[in-house]
Amino acid sequence: MAKKTTNKFSADQFGKPTKTEEKKAFYFGNKNFKLMLIGLGLILLGFVLMMGSDANTTPDGKFDPNYWNEAIFSFRRIRLAPILVIAGFIIQVVAILKRNKD
């Protein structure tokens, strides 16, 4: 007696998705997330460097409207901190637009 063979495919299975596993691609890879964390760290560092006492706070911490604190015009607050914040935002944009090559 001959063996009865059946086809692997039949008409009722036509058009149905096969059972092959498809890797779901995610847009962001590990490098993107690392760049995002670096950018976020730079932004936070810039804002922390901008913090400090107000213009009318004396060195002992009391408010005096007749006292002017020149520390608000320091290099750290006027130049360094905003540059870090802007660099952080630029790194965030690069991290979002960078293509994942996995």
C-alpha cells in the first residue's frame, strides 16, 4: 500500500500569515538611550549651576533690599550653565534623529 501524502499548504490557508517569527523593530537603540541620558544630565547640570542666592540676599542669607549681590553675574551662571543646557538640548535632538542600525 502506498503512503498517502498530504500537501503542506492548502487553499484554505492561502493568504493567512505564516508562523515565521518577525523581529519587531524599535526605532531607538541602546546608543540612542545613552545619548538621551547624557543630554538630560547636561540639561540638569546646567540648571543646577544656574541656581544660587538671589540678587538681594546678603552673604549670611538674609533679605536686604539695599544690598546687591554681584554673584548673579558670575561666569558660571551667565556663560557656562546656559552653554551646558543648550548642548544638552542639541544632544537630545541628535539622539532622537540618530538612526538605529540594528
